[in-house]
Amino acid sequence: MPELPEVEALKDFLTEHLVGHEIVRVLPVAINVLKTYAPPLTALEGREVTAVHRYGKFLGLETAGGPYLVTHLARAGWLHWRDRLPDGPPRPGKGPLALRVALETGEGFDLTEAGTQKRLAVYVVEDPAQVPGVARLGPDPLADDFDEERLAALLAPERRQLKGALRDQSLIAGVGNAYSDEILHAAKMSPFKLAATLTPQETHRLHQALRTTLTEAVERSRGVAAGRLKAEKKSGLRVHGRAGEPCPVCGDTVREVSFSDSSLQYCPTCQTGGKPLADRRLSRLLK
């Protein structure tokens, strides 16, 4: 799933390639991807793109005098830039193509989604705040005013584990499964530690890890073409998706805890005092 650094890089890429150009056609291929009906998709046609915005993990195209096109790529969605779009309209079918946006230059982009769980979402709205997921976003962790005091205030009432708190978009916008693992590894904290129990020193470590991890990921992604962002993200991860590999900090084996629809990875030596966390799915199988 694209998270804050990748969506920020897509925003920069699209700013360079879209701003100042006119949208001539918006072609829905998978009709279920469109979550709004007024204004219609055709309200974007003939409009110049004036800005590209990021809201957490949402992307928004702003048009001159017209609506915004807002999208959330979800778990298996992606944006593919085309220097030259194919001639003729795309054919609906079982392929991954969900929506195509064409410019007056003949360039444009496709939104695609792999897999059977279709969660890619597209909204056409007069104001991005009309998108429910945008309206409930928490603060952006890279904002200038996101300091230790603000992080402490957000976590103080949270009676749940840090992993879940960091992934909650209504608490902190933009962090998902991968970067929450990376942040907690950098902070040397267990993903199962209760958010409300952090000391001031631990809050300082977590804030520093949060800002540094995301900032470094944004810098790695900056200037990378849209089609290579997924590979860039994977190459920069230290523990997420690396179960069974040595921790790059201490050399211990990276472990995994599996859930019904996701998993987390961590280093026991760096994060849990050398103690492996219980894999609850495996525990249930052994009962």
C-alpha cells in the first residue's frame, strides 16, 4: 500500500507533469471505483490542473474553476504515467485498469488495481473535505507544528498498542503497515507497547523516529519516476517484509506476527528485550 512517502513523491511527480495542462477525457473502466456521482466525471473535462495535493494517503488534483479529483490507492492500487496514451477508449474487462485520465498533449495516467479485493476509490468533489476519509484525517506527522508535545497529547488517551495507534489515520495521517514497523524499529519500541504508557523520554524517541523515518523515505523517493516508487520503497525498508533476514542494526533474526489480513515485522533484540512476541494466529492453530 502506498503510504505518506510514496504519495508525497506521486504528488511531486504529478505536479511536474500535470499542472498547467488540460484534462480532456476521464474514462472510468471499473465503475465501482467511483464513489461520488455529483459533480460527474465530465465536470473535470476541459479544466486545467492548477495544483496537486496530498492529504495523508489521499491524492487530490485541483482544477481551475472546477472540482477536485481525489483518489485513495488502497492496498493494491497504483498510478501509471503514460507518455502516450493508447488510441481509442479502454475496454472494460477483468484487467487491473480502473480509470484513465487523458491530457490535451496525448499524455495521461491510468489508475490500476490488482487482486480481487477492490478498494481503490475515486471521488469528484468541490472540496476535498467532502471525502469522508479526508475529513477524518489526523495531523500530518511532517507538518511544522507536529512536535513532541502534540504527539504526547495524541497518545496519552490511547489504551491500545503503538502499532495500531500509528496506523490509525484519524490519529496520525499517512502512516501505514510498513512505515509503522520501520518507525517502531528505529525507536527501539515493541509494537505491542501501550501508547498511553510512554514516558517523556520514550515520546522523544518515538517522535524523532517518526519524523526521521518518514523524512528519509520522502527524500529517497523524491525524483523517482512513478513506476519505480514501489521498488524504491521496498529497498529502503529495514524490517518490514524482511522476516527471517538479519536485522541491519544488531544482526538478530527479524521476526513476524501474523494477523488475519496483515502482519508485522520486528527485531527482538532491538525492540522487545530479546523476547519473541506471541504470534496469535499460530497460537490459535496450536490449540
